[in-house]
Amino acid sequence: MTRSVLRALDRAEEGFIGLALLLTTLITFANVILRYVFSFGVSWSEELVRYLIIWVTFVGIAVAVRRGSSINMDFFARFGGTTVRRALWLMHNLIGLVFAAGLLYWGSEIFRSSLDSVRISPALGIKMAWVYLIFPLGGLLITLRYLGVLCSTLPKLIKGEPLPIEENQQ
């Protein structure tokens, strides 16, 4: 992918997260005011907020992978040398890639099967397929991000140059 496409994807991911978090805050705040001031709540608000948070989580994982701030276990890396750190970094990213590819594959299956289903969300009244779309979409975004990290960092690993995690620890 070209740099401009990746930059557009970066902006789209972060823009979606920002907008979705703003919406969840506003919807929740408005519903609290409606419930406690006017004794009237909007039935669909909690469901929409729940779905938005799920979508933010999956898109946020892709952003975290891109930034190199995904959750990892660094206990062993702290006590091991450079070779151990590099092996753990590679293992972490390969396991993440396999997980993301699995999410993409099985998420696509869930989405496809839910398209034929008559299941609708209770409060919003939308097909659950549109809620489940985040599984293959999130899997695709996360897979692309892990591939990007691996493709940009593997040459450094092969040449023996410091990895981003090693630069942060020095």
C-alpha cells in the first residue's frame, strides 16, 4: 500500500475512534439527564453505546498495533538479552498476526451467516449482521497493521539494528 493510503487509513481509524467516543459520551450523558431529571430514558441508547464501544475496541487494537503500544508481556524481555527480546518481539507479532487472520476468517463466517439470519437487535431494530461486521473488519485492520509492523521491522531485525522496543529501553 502506498503511504498516502496508509495515512488515510490512520486518519480514518483515529477519526472513527474519536467520533465514536464522543457519541458514546454524549448519548450516555443525555440519557442520564433524561432519566434522572425527566424520569424518561431512551431505550436504544445503552445498546448503541455498547455496540460503539465494541467497534472502538477492535479499531483501537489496530491503532495500538500500528503505534507499537499493544499489550505484551515484557517480564522475560527485561531479564533476557538482546536475542531474547528480539525473539519475544517476533513471537508476539507473529502470534498477533495469526490471531488477527483468524479473526478475519471466522469473523467473515459469522458476518456471512448473520446476513441470512433474521436476528435483529432488540432496541435499535437493526440486523445483527451490521453489528457483527466489526469482526471481519477489525480482523482485516489488525492483520494489515501486524503485516505493516513486521514488514517494516524485519529488515532491521535481520541487519541487527535496534528494534523500536530496544530504542525505548535505552
